[in-house]
Amino acid sequence: MKIALVGEAWSDEEERQRMPFVGPAGFQLNSLLRDAGINRADCFLTSVFNLHPKNNNIETLCTTKALGASHLPALIKAKYLNRAFLPELERLKSELIRERPNVIVALGNVPSWALLHNTGIAKIRGTVSHCVLIPGAKVIPTYHPMAVIRQYEL
């Protein structure tokens, strides 16, 4: 079974190494995968945004509805993705089409927004939904590993 794990955006360490889940979130993810009996090497790992937002704030990628990608839902309340970052969504779509995973795990609100057009992670986590980027693909949203680090009971 091929699993795609989709994170939000790169951290400082991920930007340095040019790959996702290599910092603290990666260590937490590795632990969670081991606990679930999943080999990380059997997974495809990526992020919605293969870049490091200024001050680790995803809101810095947003703008007003009038100036943003208004054909998409708000990424954050009343904040829309700046059109300059639309190629990142196309890259993500191309990667997932190329990898053809059996299931895509959306790790957090941002991947849930990109893959499901839904940011209510607390309400939708663990549900199986259909991907809006790739017809027929199954998505399971859950908390991002950094959220688990901050609040382990998640």
C-alpha cells in the first residue's frame, strides 16, 4: 500500500535540506509511523507549499479575496491564497498523480484545505473523504505532527 503524507509548508530545517519532515515534526512523524507499523520508506512525503513562509506564518502566503485565488476557499478566515503561490498546488497535484497513492493523509488544516477544501481539522480528522485535486483519490485528514508535539493527547 502506498501512502502519501502531505504536510503544510517547510520549516527552517526542511528549507535547508529541501525536503519535508526532517526537523522536529519529522522525528514525531517517524515515531507515529513506527507505532502504527508503517515504514516511512514506503510513504511518499511532500508539502502543500515547498517553501518556508516568513516567520513560519502561513498567513504570509495570503491576501484579500479581491487579490487572491478567489476560486478557492479561504485558507484562513477571510484570507485567500496569493495567486503567486498557485503553482505550488499544481506541483502537489502533479506529484500525487505521478505517485498514485492508495491513500493520502492530510497532516493539518493546510493540506486539508488543499486536498478537501475544508480546514476544520478537529471535526474531520479520521474521516475518509474524496480529494478535490485528484478525482477518485481518498484523503484521511489528521493533525500535523507539530500539533501533536504541542498537545500530545491529539
